[in-house]
Amino acid sequence: MVSREAAACLCADPDVAAAIARIGPCGLRGDDGQEPYDALLRAIAGQQLHGAAARKIFGRVRALGPSGLQDGPPPAPETLLALPEETLRACGLSASKQTAMRGVARARLDGLVPSRDEAALLSDADLIARLTTLRGIGRWTVEMLLIFTLNRPDVMPVDDFGAREGWRRIKGRVDAPKPRLLKAETECFAPWRSTLAWYCWRVSEEGKKSGPNPLTG
């Protein structure tokens, strides 16, 4: 649900206000309850895959964790690092994804990947700078972590195709904005740009038969 402050900020723009009136209440779930370590492993498992396939593969990885269940926590960093390549390959992980996951596990043990409590002490920019040094972790992945795991309210993923396409439709333009332009045009919506991004995603999906993108829903 959009807070009163966020609604007032976003609805100051008539085009955005029209989109909000059409889409309805914001369904952004800003805290999925995961640790950053868990969320990064999930992101790596799902890279270049559709939602169902990504969930299936990560479910197998989770089953290697302490609960042995596909909806349980993934293996702890020490456990993941000790798992043989064959075990991870059987989950459906490519060699590059295995390398990226092991890198995240080492980074968690070294303190580079923070816990939720540690992340609360770091700014969005600090987290992006730290986590994008890891193999397989780009800016977009960290931005999704910020929005959907850490509940950061002011993130606009300007490189995201859906966000750019949604903004194009909201503004009734022919071409989607370049990332730099999207950043400039949405700065006035701070500190509520995560909510704006959610509406951009929903607008970009209007008219499509498939449901919302599981990564941004």
C-alpha cells in the first residue's frame, strides 16, 4: 500500500497519478524476510531463466540446506563451499553460476556480504559499491535486493527495461528513455522511487496475457 506521503509525492505528476488510479493500490512487498546472502544466491540461480525454471533450480539448492526442504534456507556459506561440483551441477547450476555462488559464500564469511542488521547501517550506494565487486552480481541485482529484501524506498533501477518501458507509456512517448534521462526525470520523486518503479513495471505489463514478472511483482 502506498503511504500517504508517497502518494502525495507521486500524484503531484498528473501522468503518474493517472497510472496509479488505473493500476490501483501498490502491491510492493519490500521485505521478503531473506538475508542478503540468501537473496544473492537466489538471484544467481535465476539469471537468464524464466520464473518457474529459476524457482525449480533454487529449490534444489535450498534442499541442500539444513532443513532439506525446497522452501527452506539455502546451505550456509561453509556448507556451500564444501559441496562438490557434481552436487551443484545436479541442481541445474552451470559452472559460472557455481563460481558466482561460491564467491558470494566466501564474501559472506569475509564480511563483504552483510547480514540484514549490518546492511541496515549501510547506504544504498555503499551496498551497490560493495556487492557489485562480486562475480555475477551486477547493479540491477543489488537494486532488486535493495527494493525487495531490504525494503529501501528510494531505488529507481534505470537500466531495467520494464522500468524504462513503463515510464515511456506513462509519459506517452514513442521511445523508452535512456537510463540517464530516466534518472534525471524521476529524481523529483525521491524518496519514493521504489514505489514509482513498481508502478512503471505494472504499466509496462498492461495488456500482456502473462502475469506479473515474478522478479518485480
